Amino acid sequence: MAYIFWFLVVPIGTFLFFFLKSYNLLQRSSQQVKEGASNIKVMLRKKLELTQQLMDVCKGYAEHEQFVNLKVSADMADSFKDLGSANARAEQAMTFMAQLASRFPNLKADQQFLTLSAQLTDLGGELQGKREAFNRSVRDYNAERSSIPTVFVARALAFPEASFLNFDDEASMDILQTFQTDDGAKLEALIGSVGSKIGGASVAFANRAREATSAAVEIGREKFAKTKYRYSAGGKPSVPVSRKELDRLAEAGAITERTYVFEDGGAKWISFGELVAQGTLPAAPNASVPPPPDA
């Protein structure tokens, strides 16, 4: 049954090796994208919180109504359902507060205002650096995803294409929340399904092989049961007898291991001892019966 191993196990093993290798590459590169998105979301949360604090400082220098349309509320900092819109509002609020500071020297000199403004400026530079790192991860992930044979694994396990991030484009910021990849459940389900099919095919193949072997054995037994032999009786061929009759003659002492026997369809006479040693396979057809060697 060794050929069954080479026919089934080796190709399946090779397929699984490349499949799992591609899956691991996709997971590693997609995790880098997710990690970058998580870092940016944390920094954006901090940006919204600092902007809210800065607006609270500025409210003493301007009418409260002027901040209504630019409100960056606490729920925006805690929830990222509309992250792009929240970031856009924060940018608008910062622009408005910069203009406000130019009109009010006392506000511009306020220590808390200066501290928060400096923190927001530094945070803006860090966010740009994180955005560039994130886009590099997206580029590497998309390149890996579109390569062969990884692209087939990506399609089978629903690894989506990632979008580049642009803070000025609210729509592009959705990737920070929507980018999701296989968490292992789809892979487990797929492997389970393939394993079941392979297992079923292997069992069916093995069953057919056993059935074929059993059929061959039965055919061999049938041929053996129908095969006739002749033994040398004083140098002359006897009437055709079965193998069981030969065995009974041997047990009765009528023939010995040295007695010549001939299998119908065979090529030559052999001793009964040789026949016993050969086993039960019948010989190739041969219509003629030559005289025994002791004739």
C-alpha cells in the first residue's frame, strides 16, 4: 500500500506547506497594518482630548456659541464611529483657536494655552510619522497579498486589500476601524472541511483497493479450486484430479514428494514437493500435456 502514501500524502503535504506558509505571511503583514492602525487611533484620541482642553481655555476669550459648530466632544474621543469627521472638526477648531490667539494677546501668552498648543504641534508631527509607517505596512501587505500563490489563500480566507491613510480624506480614515482579517476561524473551518473530504476520499480509495484485492484473491481461489493436476502413475499421466485429491493421495501414501505432477495449463512436470512449495497460484495456460520425466 506504499503507493497510496505517495499518491495522497505527499501532494497533500506539499499543498498544506505552501498554504500555511502563505497564510502565516498574510497574518504577519496584516498584523503590522492592524498595529499601525491601533497606534494612530490612540494618538488621535489624545489629539481630540487635547483639542477639547484647549477649547475650554479659549472659551473665556470668545462667545460660547462660536464653538458650537466646532465642538469636539468627549464621546468623539471615546468612540471612533466617525473618526474622520471628529479629526476634521478638531483641525477646524485648532485653526479657529489660532486665529483667536492672534486677536487676544493675553490668550496667546496664557501658559496653559501655550503648553497645550505645543503638545498638539508635537502630536501632529508624530501622527504624520505614524501615518507614513502605516502606509508602508499597507504597501507591504498589499504586495504580499497579490503575490502568487498567496493571492489564492487571501481570496479563500477573505484577506481584504488595505487602503492607504490620508488625514485630509475622511473616507480613507475608515480603514483604521474597518480593516479586519481572518482570526483563525475561517482557516480552521477550511482545514476541517478539506480534511473531511480528503479523509473520505482516502477511506473510499482504501476500501476500493481492499475490494479489488479481495476480488483478486477470490478469483485466485476460484481458479485454484478449478485447476486440475495429473500425477505420474508408473510413468503415465493419471486422469485429471483436484489439488485436494492430490493432498489426500499424499496423505494416503499413494504419491510422495518425489512423485511427478503436472498442472493443466502448465509448462512442465514438477515434483509434488515443489508444487507444495510454490503455493497456490495457477500456471499460465498450456493446452498440451508432455509425458512425465519418469515415462
